Amino acid sequence: MIAYVLLMVSVACDVMATSMLPASKGFTKLKPSLIAVVGYVVCFFCFGHALASLNLGIAYATWGAIGAVAAPVVGYLLYRQRITKIGLLALVLIIASVVILNLYG
């Protein structure tokens, strides 16, 4: 169970770090740049520890999919980026595929 907690911390740090990249203005703004770098370090540290107990394929698919779903949501909330209906459908399909992978993969 701790492996899944580490995986979720990894995903949260990844999404937080990624969401800081536009605000860093190409790493010219110090605060968002530092948040991004620290976020990625914590992300990969936690992901590495989670992989000690989790299957690589399932863990990576889960990590990537949650990040892929969370990033457009964060983009919408923080940067007022649009999500189309087709984009929403794609996000639903990503979620469905990871759920199936976790249950039967």
C-alpha cells in the first residue's frame, strides 16, 4: 500500500512541477523554476521507491495517465486553457485504459 502512496506523491509532484513550467518563463523566473526542479526531484525519488514494489508497466502507465489527465485540468484552472469535447473524451479513455490495466494487466 505504501508503494501506491509513493506513486500518488510522485504524480502530484510531477503535475505540480509541470504546471510551474509555463510560469517559469523558460526558467527565467526563480520561484516557479525552483518549484519545478524540486518537484521533479521529489517526483522521481518517490517513483523510484514505488517501483521497488510495483510492476514497472502498471506503475508507469498509472503515473503517466494520471499526469496526462491532471495536466489539462491544471492548464484549464491556472492558465485558462481550453479543453474540447474530444479532449474530454480522450481523457476518459485514458482513465478507462489505466483502470483496466490495473485490474487485469
